[in-house]
Amino acid sequence: MPNDIVGQERAITTLARAAERPVHAYLLVGPRGSGVEQAAREFAAQLIGASDERDQRLVTRGMHPDVVEFEPGGPTYKVDDVRERMIPEAHRSPVEGERKVLLVLEAEKLCFPPAIAANALLKTLEEPPARTVMVLVTSSADELLPTIRSRCQRVDFDPVSDELLRDALQAEGVSADVASLAAGLSGGQLARARSLAGPLASLRETFASIPARVTGTGANALALAEDMNAAVDAAAEEVARRHAAELTEFDEEMERHGYGDREVQRMRRRIDERHKREVRRTRIDLLIEGVTAIESVYRDALATGATELNHDRERLTVSARSAVDALEACRAAREAFTINEKGLVRLTSLVFSLPPVAG
């Protein structure tokens, strides 16, 4: 297991032992960014016996033929996702080794009422083919059906303290001030702290500046929404560049190892589908991250006398009632983004709901 999953020694030790004598199904529980998804991939690499750098790299990037990742294409898994993709893949023989692993990310979304997708998976989860291990990953174990939870060995990941996150960032070369800020804003999630200290710093700065720039006019709302939307576009471009690099690496890897055309087409289609889902998920994640930055400004405004989360910014001066209303508007925007993105439209509506501050 990797040593850069900070503060999860107990969970990592449990998984390392489990990989020696694996059972048929596991449930890894922890908030996104806690290291749970990275640990799931590293666990999968151990399960298939990935002993060299090549295999480990392919698993980490979701490109290994014997480790198949699934994630919902929208707010929930559809029953066809289970019947037409998961179950057939579980019964397909490993390509390179003796074992296959299915990673089911955001597993709680199997159980969207009336939980048809979850029920369709139950039999395979309880009695998968002998050479297949199912690994479910979730941030909300209570949203899973009891029958799902009971069929898996559970491993929990915990939020990490600000001190550990700050130390980890500083060890990676982040300055003390930036590390302290990112750790405090991250909610105990190392991956998020790293992003806030690096690629998401500009996005966070743009969104956190919004509350102090609201005037209450239509022109102002549209201008601020356009600024936020542009920040999201800029942050999302990195994902597109990474996808292009992954496909180039995949093509080279397939040619080097002499895979047949049919197998190459099947695996490339799997990667293309994952990329499409990731693009959509990335935009939603970025919008939610931005709204969270706005929320943190209003929380600081309410918490007078307490240490600010945004200690690099002047505390916003608004009434408690206005701050509470703004937080409610942010909550509604976040929920709306998870259903239907409509970035610029919803961002404009959100700004209209915030209290005017700027002259």
C-alpha cells in the first residue's frame, strides 16, 4: 500500500492483510478525498498480483484489463449498468492474471429508490465467480441496503486532522501559510487539501471573492457568474489533457503487448466511457467545490470570534439573517448541480440570491 495516504494506517494495514487471503467482496467506507479511492485501487493491484511498476501504474489510472472500474453516469446507477455491464464483466475471465477485480465507486448510488440496481447485483455480490473480487467504495454506507452491507467485509477510512494534513503538504513543498489554509478548508481530506493548495487554488480564489463583489444588479450577477464559469472551464481543461495522455499511453501499451483487435476495442470503449463520465463528474465536482468556497465565506461571517477558515481574506460583514439565507441558497445550488449542471444559469441565479455588499 502507498505511504502517501495520510492518517489511514489502520485501514491500510487491514487491506494489506486482506489481500493475502481475500474474500469475495469488500466495502470501503470513507469521504471522497480521504484516500479511500486511491486505497481501493492499490488494494485491487495487490489482489491481482501487480508486482511491477507497469501493472501498478495501469491499475492506478483505471487502464488495467483485470481491474474494471464502474461509476454512475448520473445521479444514480441504472439497472442496465448492473445487468449489461457489471454482471457480464464479473463473469468474464481475467486477461493477464489469475484474478479479476471490480471496483464499484459511489456504491451508495446503487440504492436510489426503489433500489432496483442494488437488488440486481445482490446474487453476483453474494456468489461472484471464483476468480472475481468485488470492491465497493462509498462515502455513505448507511445509504446502502443492509443486504449489500452484510455481503461485504467492511473497512472504514476516517477524516484526517488538520495538523496531519498541514504537515503532509509542507513535506511536499507547500508553504506553511498555504498548507494551513488548504488543510483547514479541506474537511479532513488529503486529496482535496492537495488540490486546494495547487490546481484548485485559482478556482477557490475566484469563488471565495464573490460574496464581497455582489451588488444586487442583473449585470453584476451575470458578470460574476461568467467569472465563476470561466474558472470552472479552466480547471476542467486539465482533465481533458490527462485523458488524451491516457489514451496515447493505452495505445502504446496495447501495441507493445500484442493484444488482439477485439480485446483492444473492448478495453478502449471501457476507457472512453469512463472518460465521458469523468468529464461530467469533474464539472459538477468543480461547481460544488466553488459553491463550498462561497459557503465558507458566509460561515466565517457567522462565526465571529472564532478562527476563520479563510484566514487569507477579510471577514465579510453581513447580518446573521443574510448569511443564513446565503447558506441556504448555496445548499440549493449544490443539490441542483448534482441533478442537472446548467452551470452559468444556476450560478447567475445563485448570485441573485446572495446579499448585496459591494457599493
